[in-house]
Amino acid sequence: MRKVTYAAVLALLAFSRSMTGWVLAQDSPALSVVPSKATMLIGETHTFRAVGKNGRLRHNVRWSVSPEHAAKLTANDDEATIQADEPSSTVVLTAYAEGESSEASIEIRSGPSLPIGTMKWSVSSLPGCKSMKMTQAVPSGNGPDIYVQEACPDGAYVRAITDDGRELWRRKIGAPLAPGLNAKETEPAEHINLSTRSLCDDISSGMTKDSVSKLAQDHNLRLGEKERQGNNWVIEERNFRCKILFDNAATVVKKKKIIMTD
């Protein structure tokens, strides 16, 4: 049976380890900025969030960005929006709250679009933990888009994350690992390269059915005649599924890219 995961461009970075051994998840930083990394084009904006140990919003947060000429910062207490102004590979967004600080790194690039395979944003795993699987959330107005489950020495945790990398909350859901077993030794789920470009990435609003059909052929994908006659298309390729909605004029009005894992 296949499980589907929302196709946000998400990468959970490699688990961290302290110099004296594994750091338990409950010892995670009191302040974190999420997403942890982002890649932007000039003119784009991205919103970051300051969260505490439970993954929920921290309040009374101060923000700064450096270098200031590369990005414009708009702070709203627990969140900060960055507008990319100049190319830079070393932009740092910093949050401060009650004597704590945390950073997110941002790379700003020029050009009309990011190269294929570029990771738009990423979220670091909890200290001492390792990401095991991602599950698509039930769509809701203000809820998460992805649930990320992590294996930690003191148990399993789930993190609720939006499609742009902001964490909404985290919660312990499982008991500690068996004695002698740590997160490093736990078998991870099959790795999927979320940055791989799919058919869905090349489809945009206003495209005709003929244009989408040609794209499918270019990707060596086939559409059945019955599917062509309808306005709801589902096209599958390795690790991805693309749901496309056409209007009565046979042009694209909506698409949804889904990642599939075995």
C-alpha cells in the first residue's frame, strides 16, 4: 500500500549529535527559527517563525537580518517576513527572546527562476533525533500540511509543519527506544529526493489540455482517452502524483503535486 505525502519542498537535515553523546529531544533549544534554511530569488518573500521547545510560537521576539542591504525585514513579534533585495549567499536571520537566540540562513539568488533541484527551504531535525517519515495532513484552513515523525533516544515525536516550513507544534507520541538502540541505528524510511523536478512543476494555470498532454509525452507518461475527456486528471510518475483540474474551457485552474512513498 502506498502512502502519500504533501509535496512541499522539504528536507529534514541530518540529525545532530553532541560531543558527549546523544542529546535528548526534551533538551532541544528553547528558541528555534523555522524554516532553518531558505533559498530565494530577488523580489521573493518568505515568512519565518520563532518557536519554543514544544514547537509553538514564542512571543516577545526581536528580529534582525544581516547584511541589511541584501534583504528587507518585516517583523511581527513571533514571525518575520524577509524580502530578498540583493544576491547574497550569507544572509542570516536572527531571533532573540528572553536571553535566547536562534538563526536561519538564507541564500538569495538572481535570475528568473531557481535551477532544477534547488531546495527552497529546509527544517533541521530535533537534536539527537532522526526523521523517519512524513505524512500528508488532512487539508484545513489553518492547520499543518505535513506531519513529520522523528525517532529520538527518549521516544518518537511528531512535528506539524506548514507548506512553507513553519512549525505549528510538536508532540511526543511514542515510548523510548529499546535499550542499546539509538536514533542513529534505527532504519530510516526510504529516502526520496524532494527536490527532483516532476511533471507537475512544469504545469501552470491557463495551460490547455493539449499543452499538458504534450508535457506528459515529453516525460514519457501516457494518458488514457477516458481521462482526456474529463476535467480532473491524475498523472503518476515515479515518487510523484499530479492532480490537475481544468475548467470548462479546458484550461488548468488548479494543480496539486503529491509525493508518494512505498
